[in-house]
Amino acid sequence: MLNGRTRTTAALAALAVTGAITLSISGATSPAQAEPDITTVQARVDRLFHESEQAAERYNDAELELSELNDDLSSLEADQSRQGDALAGVRSDVRDSLIQQYQSGSLGPTGELLSADSQGFLDELSTRSTVEGLQDSLLADYGAELEAYDIRKDQTAQRRDDIRQLKATLAEEKETADAKLAEAQDLLSQLEAEERAALLSRNAGRPIDATSIPASGRAAAAIEYALAQVGDAYVWGAAGPNAFDCSGLTMMAYAQADVSLPHSSRAQYGSGARVAKSDLQPGDLVFYYSPISHVGIYLGNGLIVHAANPGAGVKVSDLDEMPYTGAVRPG
């Protein structure tokens, strides 16, 4: 009977033969017959987790943009309605003026237009030269209001189209994130329980008492909240209470300090003053990768707390565990 180590080696070898694990080292692909070790699997899983998070953060970015577009659309629709009311008022003024002239007998051959529908009547009115005594200011007002209304209508239609396209992008990013995550989880599921536990145990983080961190005010409140979540699950798109993605954790942590942050690592990078790496203080937001797709909270002593990935959840890590991009000080 095979022992646990032998079964694991056999399972990994089988994965390699079937092409389930592909590893590139220094730009070369490992031969299909090579037996990948736990480090190989770890690298593959980490890459898939990162790709999933990148897609998830793009999804968060698109969600923010969608919210802004919907707000813009509501404003444009209200503006279009007001402009329509103003246009209707000018139309009424023009018609009243014509009726008065008609009743006084001074309208002439243009009287036949009064029986036309409102829009057709006004469209023809703007080009007819036979209207006697029509106030130029009324016609000018009508032209200006009609132009303004058409502009608002076109802008509203464009926003609706933007929203339709963005919703399609959201669906694509969700599909990508889910697929990468599923691939990583499938890869993990094919390992022996002993090896899988060894792979994931590196992500356990380290316990830290929030009171030991030299922070005060808003930074202290954010750190205390984030550290209280260590061990919680990573779920992309989540912002508590028991699961978080990276920007969801930092957003909720700073919400405890009455600091509003967007649910997006990229957008959070613009939420405060930039801080040099040499000047980092506990509570600063630190960002990773290019383009930015991950964020954590600096704890001091070269440590951060962050929602790492689905295999690690919320944990404490080294500052330079990932490719560092920059930092900001919220508030």
C-alpha cells in the first residue's frame, strides 16, 4: 500500500502528465514527464489567485463607474425633463401669440398651421417667412430651448448606452475571476490533504495585538478593526462582516474611523496624500502590482494586514511579500 508521500508524488506526476499543471521557469516550460513539487503547485495556485483578484478589482472599478453613470443618468433625465417643460412653455407662448394675431386678422396665410400637430407646427413655423408680426424673441427662445432639449436627450441616450456596455464588462470580469478561482481550487483539490494543508499553512499569518501598534486616532481605529478580522475568509466583492476582498477590508476598516473609501484598490490609491516608503506610518494604505490590484494597511515594523487571497483569507504579512507600488495616508 502506498503511503501519503508516495500517493502525493503519484498524484502530482499524474497532474503533470495530463497537462493540469504547467510551470514556466525562466521562460521555459517544464517537460511533461517531470514531477512537479509542492513549490510548483504553490506558484501556480498563487498566480491563479492573483489573476482572480485582478479581475475582481477590475470588477470593483467597473461597479464604481456604473454607480457614477447611473447618478449621471438620473441627473440628465431630470435635466431633460426640466428642459422639456421649458420647451413646452415657449411653445405655448408662441402659439398664444399666433392665436392673438389670428384673432386680430393679422396672421394671414399662416393660420392654417394652427391646425397642425404641435411639433410639426413649430418645425414648419421656424422656416416660414409669411408670418406677419411674430415676435423675433419668441422664435429665438423656441430655437434655443429646442436645441438645449435635443442636447440633453442625446446625452441621456449616450449614458444609457454606456451603462449597457459597462454591464457587459462587469459580466466578463466576474466570469474571469470565477474561472481563475475555480481553476486554483481544482488544482488544490487534487493534492493529498497533507500536502494541501502544508501549502495553505504558509498563509496563516501571525497574531498581533492592536494595542502594541503605535497608532492613534483614525489610524488606530482602522488597524484595530482590520486585525480583528484576521482569519476571516477572502471572498471577492465582499466587505464584511465575515468575509472580505482586499479593498473591502480597507474600506470597512476606515469606515470605523468615519473615513469614506471607495471599494476599489485603484480608486483608494487616490484617496489621500502619497507617502514615501521610507515615511510609512501605521494606518497608511499600501498598494501592490502594476496596474494596482491589491491594498493592505501598514502596521509598522515591515508588516501589513490585508485580505490576501481565497487560500489565505485575512492575515498579517511582510510589507514586501508582493510587488510594492506605493502608499497613501487616508483622510
